[in-house]
Amino acid sequence: DNNIIDKFIQDTQLSAHYNTEAALEWIPYDKLCNIEYIAENKFGKVYEAIWINGNINNWDNKNQNWKRNHNMIVNLKSLNIPLEFVNKIIKSHKFYGITQDPKTKFYMIVLDYICERCDHICNLTYFQHNFIGWTSGNDDIDKFIQNTQLLTHNNTDEVLEWIPYDRLYDVKHITKDEYGANWIDGYIKYWSNKSQNWIRNGNKDVILKCLNNLKNITMECTNEINKLRGITQNPETKNYMMVLNNNNICKKCNYVCYAIHFQHKFKDWTSGNEDIDKFIQVIQLLAHNNTDEVLEWIPYNKFDDIKYIVETQAYIKANWIDGKINNWDSENQNWIRGGNIIIILKNLNNLENITIEFTNEINKPCGITQNPETKNYMMVLNNICKKCNYACYAIHFQYKFIDWTSGNNDIDKFIQVIQLLAHNNTDEVLEWIPYDKFDDIKYIAETQVYIKANWIDGKINNWDNENQNWIRDENKDIIMKSLNNLENITIEFTNEINKPCGITQNPETKNYMMVLNYICKKCNYACYAIYFQHKFIDWTSGNDDIDKFIQDTQLLAHNNTDEVLEWIPYDKFYDIKYIAETQVYIEANWIDGKINNWDNENQNWIRDGNKDIILKNLNNLENITLEFTNEINKPYGITQNPETKNYMMILICKKCNYACYAIQFQYKFKDWTSGNDDIDKFIQDTQLLAHNNTDKVLEWISYGKFNNVKYIANDKFGNVYKAIWIDGNISSWDNKNKNWKKDHNMAVNLKGFNTPENILEFANKIKREYEFYGITQDPETKTYLLVLSNMCENYKFIQNTQLSIHSDYEVSKAVEWISYDRFYDIKYIAKGGFGEIFRATWLDGYIWYWDSEKQNWRRKDQYKYVALKRINNSENVTLEFMNEITLHYKVNDLLNSVIKFYGITQDPKTKNYIMVMNFAENGSLRKFLDESYRKLNWYDKINCLWIIAYGLNLFHKNGLIH
């Protein structure tokens, strides 16, 4: 009777062309039965009902009517809510139709929940509908079961149910808290839309097991190995019980695994201690496919041939008659065992933390037993290592613990811990070595800190299974060194460079001593550090800090002596010369010279004799490391002047390893100053970088070393003068005269600058355009002047471009200085704003490649027409002219898509500079197109466009705009 509702339903039906999912129906209220109020939510009251006809499934052509899913469980919700709420409900529900309560006259939506995750009506919905149909009487259990059901979208394998006790029959007691029964209904398979109920596997054998911990149901159920199906309650005892599968299938493995067999045997044994029983059972229930790690309860009468192997009876050796589990015998329904294996019994001291005791054991555990006399529980340990799974070195060491003691518990423990780590390799192992196992004992230090001896037995090599003892490398040379810090033995051994073998005790002094191998523990052979160490007794500086500093560097010199320092007696130097007034620097010859290698035959160092070195005062004895670190020169060692008592560094250039140019410059620092610290520092820095090459070096040049000084110009940097530099630029070092060889009477330019505080920035700008020789100062004006080459900018530009050419492919890009007399038949062509253009014949042509045989350039296109582009007023090179030639060079490509630039020449009459370029025979592109456009075919036009595009791209790559 509501036109809007009728229209709404009809519209949905008229849209259902091929699918009835979206079609709604008018559902008479009498087609709904068992209507019950179930809840109220934000949309109003909710009822549950059985829809007798059920929703449309398909069309029945035969009966000309709809096929339906009868007796469906549905929800009813009031329609007396705003349209926006109706739309929200539709999004989360499956909408079947509308009905009307004949009493209240309320319209109601007939719907069902759609699972947000599945986007359809899944198993979760069916379980949820039935929540009102059952209760366990315990909220925690109800919640636990419902949570599993609400996770069951498409699969019922893991779902739990509340199972009424009357659905179980033939209940029989099996063992403590455990019963067998038949479950009439059986577990759920899937949902039937037709019957609107669950399809089940009826009459299933199950196990009922008491649920002891209601506060943590999840934990109890998780620890069960059998698959859990649900929970029930015995109506007589009121005990809640887990309903478990009784098909002997493990819920993890999905078949009858070892854990199931162990579980069935739980009733056959007990240790008499619940914690031990639980500990063993938990491990057995983890043994699904492998019994290697499993533990057992082993009755004491299963051992024979019992022998005590330690006086305290903590360790007992025995034979286990049955032996360890090997496999399961399905025919006899029992374990197959290895029989008769040697084991060790060890007291189990901490019953409150059994896990820790077993974890700390090196031997592989087999189980637990109890001595019937002492009542002590004992670990049953295999005769093999649990890490290696066989009797490794650590096991053999362990058995020998009873054969020795140092008399000091800390030392015993330290040695034993290291031995228990030696599973497959004895290289790092330590031993307790009785002092009477050494002979030929010699003191190699006055303090008797170091003792040299022969170790009769020698170091362990391997294990002898036949004799059950160690095979050794006998008669080994070793060193004994006092062990000073018994409270921290580890640190003492860690700080040792020698490879340790063990510990001993001098019976006279009672001193414990480290037994050290004659090899380095890092290198595993006698390296340089070992040889240095043995020489420590042969020298001292008389200063503990210096001795320690030198020794530390020597102990780091395993394979290379480059960075090592030595104590060098002063009488090992001759030809000693002071090279500074303050005697800070002394030049000398070192007779022995630097260490080169070790001579095994003579047991001494091979040296590079007669080395020129520098001696420099060591000023800060409190921080020797800092002084050496700050040295630019390479240090070789330390000495002491016997007269002044000053300690001195022995130095040479650390980069070059000889007295290079930088060293010679350094000696001369005392001979000059500019009077300005910044300028001095700037010049000295360049000199200290000049190890093998003086090209980049700068000098302080006395103004009196110039003559014929004349003003020539003023540029952006200041006044420019030309002069003759009498001494000239440095060429090389003269060893004989101990001074520099120079190129005398050089023509140079002097450029003034007024801001010496910005010397570095200013000099860097100048160096881009000039070759820089040094700095001077006009004594009258006090102006500082840069001493520069008088090379013209054009010549420098040409040099730079040529030095950038590395490959044969690039040679034709090279720019040359071309003598003007190499051109003839010069004819004027045109004039522009920049100057004039001429055509000329170039006799030589441009460079093509290098002729190795004739050691000269091969050239191409001799007698070639070229264009000469003369720049007006360029006799003095301007920035504009330099920019012009630089831009041309940037786009001087190899494909000639841009007018090629060959070089620079100079008109001898006008002194104007001229750019030499390729001559365009056909003139400009505009002229060429005006005259020849109609003659061009498509190939010519496209080729022309390609060359233009390539040239423009070249411009853009170089940051130029045409």
C-alpha cells in the first residue's frame, strides 16, 4: 500500500536482466516464521527469522516460476530510518526485500550480513546467526569458541564448536583426565543452502580431555598435539573438556608422526617428578619427524658397566643397554633402538631450571634417570658433541679435565672454556703445561719476564683414537712470560702478539706464566713483529714513554716495515750539519739506514745503508704521537743528542721516501720572508707540494732580482709591468752545490694587487690566464706584485686546447698558431661590426694525424681556401676576443656541421689577431637557398636540415644559444 516502496522494488526487478542478485521482493509477513528479537544497533532493533520461501535462485521454465532457497535464516530491520542510513545498511548487507509487520504496520528490510572481508555471505555469517542457539555457561569459553568461528570465512578446518555432552556416546575412560567417545554429529564439512544447515561427518571417534586452566584456554588448546574440534562439559562432574580428534593424526603433520607415538607412551612411564615429566614430554611432542633431539625417561636398571670417572661422582660412565631411539616399528608398535651405547651420567643440580642445565652441556643429551641409592636425578649424556654430532676435540678435552689442575680455579676455568670451544681445530686451544715439561730454559730479559725454553711434548696436532690420547709436535721452542693479572687473564692473553699455547707455573717463584709460541697469533708465522719483539731487550731510549711508543709501532709491523720506528743511537750518524740557526733541523747520514728485510740466516735485519736524513727536535714528550702525526716528513725513528740531551726525530719525505724537492724547499724556509704571514703560508704550501716537479711551485722573489722594470698596461687586476728576472724560474736541484738550478734572465710580467689577505682567491683567478712564478714587493710603494709569464693569452689558449687532445680521433679538432706567411692570395670579402673577412690559400692545410716514422704531423687539404676573420683593435688581446675564440673552439666538432676553426694568426703590419676558419664556398645559407633551392631534391633538403639540427644541438650541449 506504499507506492514509493512498490516503485523502489519494481525498479530493482526491471534492472535484473541476467542476474537476480540485485532484485528485491515484496515478502508477505506470513512467509516469515520463528521471529525473535536478537539485538539493537545504531540502525534500530534487529530480529532473526526463518524465511519459508527463501530468496530467488533461478527461473524454472517447466513450472514457469522461481526456484528458491527455502527456509533461509534472515535478519529483519526497521525501515523507519532516513534514506542515508538505508544506503549504509545496504553496503554491509545482502538485501532480499521488504515486508510489513501487520500489527505495528512498520515496514522492515529483509536482509543478511555481508562479510566485509569476503564481500559475500561466508561461513562467519552462518556461525554468527547461531550464537543465540548455544552457550557453554562460561563467558570465556563462549568468547574463545566464537572468536575461532568469526575467523572462519571459507574454511572450517580450524573452527571450534560448543558440543553438548548428549551428542557424545560410548564414553570410556582411557587414562588420567582422558576419555574416548563417539561424536554423533561429527565435525562440520560445509554449509548447505538447500537445507540451511551444516553438512557434517557423522559418528566420529574423539578423545575427551579435561580442561584444567580456564584462565588460559588458548594456551591449553595450543599445546595439544591432537586436532581440537570443540569443547563440552560433563554434566555430572561439571568439568569442561576438550574434544580432540582420535584418528592419531598430528594437527601439524596431518599424519601419525613420532610425536603421536611418544604421546601414546606417556602413560607407560613417570620420573616421579612432575617438572621432569613435563620437561621430557614437551620435548617429545616437538619431535614430529626426527628423534635426534628427543629426551627420554630412562630407568637406572637400563644401565650396566657403571664406572665413576670423577672423584666427586659428578660424572659416571656407563653402558645404556637399550640405546637411543632410531625409528618407529609399525608392526610391533614400539621403538626400534640402537642398543648398547656408551653414555655419561651427570648430576642434575638445578631441578628448578632443567632447561638451563641441558643448554649448558656440551655433550648431546639422551634423557634423564635417577640413581635409586642417592635419589639424585641425573642427565644421560651421549658420548658425542651436541654441536658436531660426533666425538669432536672438545669431548676429548672434557674427558681429560680430571687429569690436570693448575691449583687455581680461575685458571682452570679459563683453560677449560677455551678447550670446550675447540670442536674441530686445536690451533687456538690452551693447555695446562707442567713446568717439568720444559728443558733448555734460558732467561732472555734481565727481569726474567721473558724466558725461552724447549717444550718437550709440544703442541697438540690431532687425536689418536687407537691410544685415546693426543698426537703432538714434540720439542717446540717457546717463550714464557709472567702472568701478572690473574683477575683478568683474558685481557693479558688478548694483548699478547705471540700465539699462546697454554699456562704453566714456576715451582720456585710460584709465578704463573703464559706459554707463548714463537709465532705471531695474527700471521700464524714468525713475522716482523716477532723479530722486533725479540730485540726489545737490546735497546732503550732511557725514557719509558718513548720506548713504549716505538715498541707499539714495531708490534704493528707484521709484514711491512714502512711505518715502523726505531731507537737509533746518535753514534750511528755522521756528516752532521746544522741547516737551521736554531739547530732545530740537522742534516746527517745514517750509517745503517732503514730496515729492508729480515735475514733468517744471521737472525738480524737487512738494511739500506748510508741514508741521508734530517734530525728534528722532539719538543712535546708528553704527546709524542701528536708530534709525529703533524710531521709532513716521514719518520724513521728517534735518537738523542748526547751533548744537548734533546730527543730528536729522524725524518725523510713521507710521500717520496727520499729527500725530494719539498724537503729542499722546507730547509730554505728560514732564508726568506715576505713580511706577511698569509703570503708566506701561501708560498710555502705550494713548495711543500712540489715533491718531484717544480712546475706549480711559487717563490718569494726579492725585488732587487728584477731589472728593466717598465709599465705596460692596466687591466682588471691592476697595473701591469714587464721586467727581466735575473735569477729566473727554478729548473731542478743541484745536489753538489745544495741549491736550485735556474733559467736566468727570464722576461716576466708583474701585476700589482692590494689585498694580500685574499691572496689565495686572487691568485686562483690569475692562474686561469697566466703562468704564475711567485710574488715580490715594490720597496717604494710597498705594493705586492705577482710574478707571471709574459706569454700572450692567445698562445696560452692554443697550448691548453692542444693539451686536451688525447686520441687520434680528436686530432683534427686541434687549434694551431699559424704563421702569417703560410697564407697567400689574400683577398678582401666583407666587413662586419667586429672586423673584416678575407679569403686566403693556406699552404700547409690542417693537422690530420701523427706520423710516428717521420715524427711529425701529417696534414690534409694543402692549398686549401680558408676564411681569415680579423678582429679590429686586437693587437692587445681583449676579453671579448678570448670569448669569441673560446666559443668557436667549444663547437669545433668533427662532422663540420659548424664552420670549422683551425687556429690563430697575426697580421705582422697591423698586429691584429686573426681567426683562421673554414671557407664557405657557397656563401651564407640564405644566399645558397636563394640561388639553389629549386635544384635541391628531398634527400638534399633533409640532409641539410639534419646538419643544421646537429649543429644547433652541439650549441645547446655547450650552453650556447644561436
